[in-house]
Amino acid sequence: MTAPAGGPGSWSENILEYFLRNNQITTEDGAEIIWYHAANHKAQMNEALKSTAHMIEADVLLPSDGSEHAQPIMAHPPETNSDNTLQEWLTEVMKSNKGIKLDFKSLAAVEPSMMLLENVKRHLKCPVWINADILPGPNGSSKVVDAKPFIDTVTSFFPDVTFSLGWTTGWHPETVNEGYNWTMVKEMAYICSGLNQPVTFPVRAALVRQSCSQLLWLLKKSNRYSLTLWTGKNDNYSIEDLLYIRDHFDKNQVFYDILEPQNHEFKQAIGIKVTL
């Protein structure tokens, strides 16, 4: 029997409620959630499973050999091969109580991946987030995943999964980087208006401060919405930017999947103990 949508054990359970229920965090504060990013190859997956991370993020694609019955694998472009298939990854992750976020860069991998997830659904009682960049965003040059078929495919299998729906973005150190503008957030609001499940919007930390009005407006559209801040390796942003975001948004509506050393410095600045 599957758990009711949004209820304990369902894939759309709020991750703060899930980890509070399991005594892994102490308050409904998104900054308490620890992330492990790009747990794709077996070595990284095993490290993630042994770590203190609450949420494991990984990337799913179809291998480059183009065979008709190709199995989804765990790799981030430009990589096209991996020592880990999604099937193997799920088998291992299922043994833990960590939440998972699967990131899709193309539509082709979505349906075969949903079929594999369907096979393990009754064994997987943790939050599951399904992620894709479905709209062009600030300086975005990567190809977007077509929103309607992506959402339709996922919901046809799992009407209660948590969506993570983002924009393609870029970051240029030598120029003024524009943030998420009104057109971008209004288009996202329109796409999400027909959804009933939780949606988190992954936003690039270095672009959020200049987009606070737009993103606050977006979050006010539904109490099911949240932000997940992420960072590019060479992005230039300050701890002050993160503290500004923390002051302007509800603590239970923002998650911080950010790289070191900023992650450590930010947690120290807000009084959250960092365990490595």
C-alpha cells in the first residue's frame, strides 16, 4: 500500500517533516538539510551513503552507444558513460533512509527511469525529487528539457512525486549578471499552476539576491513551493548574499545545496553545527 500524497512515507512528503520525523534534524529549517551532490559513480555513491548527508543528488542519462534498449546510467554531461546504472544505484540507495534527487538533462532518459523507479516504489519510503531545467533562465545556453512531456511522463507514473523545476543559467565573472526576471518566474508559475504536488525551484545562488522580489512573488503562489539554492564551481557570491536571502525568505522554504567553503562558512554564520 502506498502512503497518501504528502503523508509520512510518501514521495511528496516535505523533506523537513520527513527528517524531523526520523530525528535527523531539530527544526523546520531548510539550512539544516545536508546535501551530497553528483553521487553518480559507485565511489561517490558509496561515499554519499556513508556520509551525514540527508539528500543525495545524482544525474541520469542514457549512454552514448545509442542502443535501443539502453539502461539509464548515472553520469553528468559531458560524461556519457558510467560504472553505475540507475538500477544499481537505486538498489543501494534503497537500503538507506536518505532522500533522493534525480536530475534529468534529456527527455529520453525519463520514461525508462520512471519504469525502474516504479519497480522499487514500495521499498522506497523516502522523499523523491525529480529535477529538470525546463525554461531558459539568466545567461542560459544549455538545452532545456521540454516541460510538458517531462511533467506529463513523470506524473503518469507518480502523481505524488516532488518536482524540482529549474531554469538553464550561466555565470560570467567579468560582467554584471542579471537575475531571474519577471518573464521567467511568471512562465514558471503558469507551468506549475496545474500541479498538485510540491515543487522546489533550483536557483543559482549568485543570481538570487538580485531576483528576490520575483522569487518571493513566486513562492507566495503556493505553500507547496520552495527554493533550492545551488552553486557553480566558479560562481562569485558572498556569505552576505546567503544571509540576505535567509533574512528575506521563510526558513522552511529555502534549501542550500552549496559548495565548500561557503557551505561551512554560511552554516557557522547562522549557528548550525557542521558535521563532516
